[in-house]
Amino acid sequence: MNVKVDLVRIFAADLVLRWAYQMGKSPLLPLFAATLGAAEMMTGLIVAVSTFTGMILKPLFGMLSDRWGRRIWLLTALVIFSGAPFLYQFVSTATELFALRLMHGFATAIFGPVSLAYVADLANENRATRLAIFGMARSFSSLGAPLCAGLLLTYFEIQTVFTLIGFLSLTAMFPLFFLTDTTEQHDAPKLRLQFHMLSALRHSLETPAIWFAGLLELSVYLVTYAVKAFLPLFILSQDNGTILQAGMFFSLQEALHMLIRPIGGRFADRKGYGVAISAGMLVLALAVILLPLLPGLWILGAAVMMGAAQALVFPASVALLAQGTQKGHRGAGMGFYGALRNLGKVTGPVLAGALLIRFDFSAVFGGFAVCLTIVALIVGLQRHKLTGVSSN
């Protein structure tokens, strides 16, 4: 197996599919919902339904990829990614749009855990670095896809843009078709499906690395998505605060996260996963404390720190999970991990909103910083057990 060639292929497919999917999510989806007369609550449900789909279904599809192979499920996700956008032209009500988004969300529920498991399976060496490079595709699509969609909307109708998204998604078939399947079948196919599912569930629930990595990412996403939801309102409440500052903050954060990821992955492989995670959590805690204290454009310093923190934590936590999970159940492990990550995305804004009813911005995010610091100290105390030496 040529690890570098297969990494390039899965990276290219992930970049194309996530770019196309993000184009359809923002700003197209809320605008389309509005043209169909969807109320604010319904619009929120339409936008969020794919996240809930992932929370429920990622473990299942990860487990099925352990049983029948990664490649077949990556191609299945491709069919949904490329087929669903062509159906938006037939949608005429908000309810139909919700149903289509529910179906479209199956693509990310499949592709997310299966692609991560595929990259983790490629080789034991330099796993965090490889996962860091692969994760750059997600960051790059988050940066560029909304702008691309906005430009297309100046020339085409919304349904036409969705059709173009379908054609763009189809191009991912070329790198995916030539992937080498990394799955070793072991004894899984000899088990009846229900027994294999029970075995995968038991292994996932009993494996500390899955819970450890998943809860780490849950905590990071809880904080970062809370910031994403409420920082613009905080900036506008300050003297001379503008929407431009908020936009610059999130663009800079994501850009730094993308650019520093390979460095963070390399650092984790060299110094150990625990060291990288602990350092990243401390940097994130400091950034969150500084958010309400930095005036004007100085707040962009916190954006740099948040991007660097994510670049340290994310590659190391996924590599730690891959190292501590049996290869025959790695897809299921990635699915549980992805479900916990999605839970953080959903919980963060809700929890922050509930706390902000009673406390001010500084108190709420100061509390988040204290929790992150405690987690960093716990990880730091266990750093010798969380090495980057793979055993699977």
C-alpha cells in the first residue's frame, strides 16, 4: 500500500465533498428556507438536523465499515453527497426541505467516521501528523465554500447552485474509486450482524481511549461553538464593535487552525499525545479568559490562540483514539467519537445561552476556561500514559 498516494486521494475526495456540502449549508440553506416561508424555529431545525443525524448514526456506519470495508461506505456516501443536491429543485415546502436535509445528512454521518478510520488505518507511524493533514480539508472548505456559494448566488438561482453542487460532488468519484481498502476483515464477517453490532458496542463503551478522546473534543467544541454563537453579539455590544471584527475573528481562527494543524500533529507524534492535548487545552483556556478583556482588534490575538489550540488538540486526540482502539472496531470507535463531538457542537450554544441569562459574558467564559484548565491538568498528569507510540 502506498500510504502517501492513498492519503492524497482521500484528502482530495474529502476536500471536494466537504466544500460542496458547506456551499449548500451556508449561506444557501437558510436563504432557501426563508424563500419557502420557514419560520425561525423551523429554519434552525433545517440547519441543525444533519448534526443530530450524525450524533445518532455515526457509530452505526463506523461499525458497518469495520464489517464490510471502508471503501464501499465511502462510495455510498458519495452517492448521497452527489445525488441529494439534484433533488432541491423539486422542494416546495419547508417540511420537504427538512426531510431532504435529513437524508442529505446521512452522507456526513457515513463519510465522517469512515474517512477518519481509513486515514488512521493507513499506517501506525506518524498517525497524528497524517490525521492533521487530512483535517486541513475540512478547515479549507469551511473557509472558502461560503464565499464561493455567495458568489454563485449573485449569478444563479438557489436551486441552480444546488445542481452545480451535485456536479461538483460527482468529481470526488475519481480519487475514491482508486482507494485501496485498508480494512482487515478479521472474524467480523463470520459473526451474525447483530452479534457483531453488540461486540462493537461493547468494545466502544469499554474502551477508555474512545471516551477520553470523545469527551476532550466535546469540551473543545462546546467552548468554540459557544464562542461562535455569542461572540458577535458581545463584540457589537462594545464601543466601536463591528460585524467586520467578528468576521475577521472567525476567519483568522479557522485559517490558523488549518495552517498549524500539520505542526500540531508533528508535535504530538514527537512529544506525545498527552503533551499536545494538555498544551492545547491550556492555550484555549487562556484565549477564552482574554476574550472579554482585549479591546478592539486586539481580540484577534485570542483568535490566533484558539486556532493554535485546536491544531494541537484535534490531531492528537484522534490519533490517541486510533491507538487505543482495536483495528477491527476502529470505525465504530470513530463513530462514537464523532457523535460526542457533534454533541459538543449542539450543547455549547445552548449551555452558553442558558448561562448568559443569569451571568455576564466574562463570568460564563471564565467558567469555561476554569473547566478547560482542569481538563488540561488531568491530561498533563496522565501524559506519560498517552504517548504517541502506536500499538495497533
